[in-house]
Amino acid sequence: METDKRVGDAILAYSLGEDQKAEALLLETLEENSFCIDALRALAEVYLSAGKLAEAEASCRKALAIDPDDLSLVVSLARILVRKGDKEGAEEATAQARILGWKEELAEDDSTD
């Protein structure tokens, strides 16, 4: 099964409440391509939903190591750290998300000029 389809199937399974199926599909995807940001992002959300906070953080941080400027990943990290009770880490991630959001806004403004 191709990567995009498997990740899509995992997201569908997750949205239907089939967390274990989603996790299995995402882990299978990552066995084939450990750098698949979409799978890592989705897996972080599945783990967060299941209360597996250490696993959620690890998946999110691995994805951020690949793309540190991914706004959605930084926001996910902030949410994970809030749930973990890491106030300082959550504040840092939130500040980083704000900066990335501003950069995206500026880039959009530049492209419309």
C-alpha cells in the first residue's frame, strides 16, 4: 500500500474512533519510511488522544527534527507539553508557534504584493 493512502486510511480510522488500527497503520508506514512527516504528525495526535504523552512527544519531536518550521507540529508539541504539565516547555513552543505564524503571514503578504 502506498504511503499517502496508508496515512489517509489511518487518519480515517482515527476519525472513526479506531485508534489501534490508526496506530498500526502509521507504525507500518514509519517502518517503511521513518521520515514520513505526515505519519509522525498523525501518530503524535493518536498518541495524545490515547494519553500516551511520552510517545506523542517523541513522535512530534522526531517530525520537528525533520522540519522545525512546521507550524502545525509546533502547535501539537505545545498541546502535548500542556497535557504533560510542562508549563515552561509549552510556553516556549507557543512562542515559537507565534513566530512561525507571523512568518507565514509575512510571506503571504509578500506574495500578494
